[in-house]
Amino acid sequence: MNDTNKSLEVTLANLDTPAPISAPTPASTNPGLRVVDVAKSTDTIDAAAAAEPLDPFDPANLRLDQSFVETAAVKKLLTTVPVRKPNRQDFVRVHPDPAYRMPCALIELKEERETYLLTPAISRELPGEFFLANIYTAINRQRVVFLWPVKTPGSDGKQSDWTRSAAEAAATAVDRWVRVSPNMNLGAYEIAVAESLIAEPEWPEQSFRDLLKIGFGDRLVDRLDHPLIARLRGRT
């Protein structure tokens, strides 16, 4: 074998032999590296946050975005139900459900502008003191719910133009928005129907019983010792 062939074999042998791998230098011996304990670092951040409480009056902690305002639910409580006729400027509707109206006996104190509801038993004890009426559940465009008393003919069957026109207005208001205005020269109520299309009313969830309770409260005369009876009989 000549010198050339020997040199080639040595070269090939060196290529087949893997080069030795140097052991990694420990991090502690490398001055350019620093070991960080992740757990201890997190504890340090939490401790720093706890040491700096949030400012309760910082606007950034109090400001509400628009989405919250739009989705916040508000429920309006019904605590007052007036017992009255419709205001002459209001367009009103009457509840279409017959369960939200009833015939009854009422006493009206005009000076105090108060209306009292009598039970049938009490009305028998007060002949000539009350009038008969139908109470309708009504609402105006401002969503004010009220109880509308409309007088009915007495035992003699007589009915004034005021009573007749009020009953006609209540019947019309079941399906249409109407405005009811007294006309002294006419001696009756004038009924105006809304010309433009108005959305249907949003009626309250309360039952008619609940509306009566809210509307009359202690003005329900259901006993003989009620203050109203004492007043009518001159005891007070």
C-alpha cells in the first residue's frame, strides 16, 4: 500500500469516530447567567400588589362601560294607582280583559277629592250615600295606570248625558287611544280618537285585586266602625 492510500484510510477513520461532547458548564459557574426561582418571583409580585390597595375613588375603578348601562335591568315598582277620571289632555286606553273591571258602590268626597270603595254589605247600611259605578283599569301614554270610575244608571234607570258619554268613552278606549274632555255647554264628554298610530299599551303585571288594594288602601269601607261612616253619621 502506497503512502497515498494510507493517508486516505486515516482520514476516513477520523470521520467515522464521533467527536467528544464537552460537559455543559454549570449555570452557577457561568458569570453571565442567573438562576431565577419562578415560585418565589410570583410570591413577590403578589405581595407587592397586596401592599398597594386599589384607590376606591380612582375613576378607572368606578367607570361603567356602555354595555353595562344598556344591559342593566331596572324594575319599576307600582306603589300608587290613582282613582280618577282621565285628564282632559291625556290619551288613554282601557284594559281589554273583563277581569280588570267591575261594578261596585262608591262614595266620593269632592272637597277632599277622595273616593271610597264599599263592600256590598256596607252599602246596604248606607242607602242614599253612595253611587253605582263600573271601575275600569286604564292607562295613559305616560304609562300611568289608574282606576277610572264611570257611573252607571241608578235603580230608576235614568242616565245623564255625562254618564252615557263617559261609558261610551270607556268602551271606545278598549280598542283605541281616546281623549275625554268635558264640555259644559254640551253637557257631556267629548271623545277624540288619536289620528296617528300609537303603540299598544304595556299593562302592569299586577292583578286587578292588587290594583284595587294599591288604589284604595284604607279607603276600602268594609266595617261599620270605619272612619268614613263615623263622619257620615256625624260622630266626628
